[in-house]
Amino acid sequence: MATQEEVDRGRDAENLLNSAVYTDAWTAVRDGLIRDWARTEPDDVASRERIWISVTLLERLQGQLRVTANAGDLASHEFDQNRTTSFQI
């Protein structure tokens, strides 16, 4: 059963993902990492691997926020459905 906390967390995640401050920061960090990768020396495999890990973790963070936002959206629909069903009885 959906809880209000799940709904609230989902809404918070959605607000964060839609925040201009968050999107600007995320883009700046990712672009900076890609720029750093492009500037590595051909034989600097270790640096490129660290940058790849950083980009991957950055994208995983954003993915987790999307999972939380989607779960909150589903919880909100379930929460509303349960409330509507309770009123019909």
C-alpha cells in the first residue's frame, strides 16, 4: 500500500530533476568530465577509467532520482485510487 512518504519523496525527486539549478549543475559536471577525458594523454588509461567511473556514477545518481520520482508517481496514483475506493464504499 502506498504511503504519503513515498508520494512526498517522489514529488521531491521530480522537483529536483526539474530544477534549473540541478540540471545546470549536472550538465556542467558531466561536460567537465567529458572535457577532461578528451584532454587525457593517449597512454593515460587510468585517468580515462576514473573519468568513466565518474560519469557512470553521475548518471546512476540521476537514474536513481528518476526511479524515486516514478515510484512516487505510482504511489500517488495508488494513494488516490485507494482514497476514491474508500469513499465509494
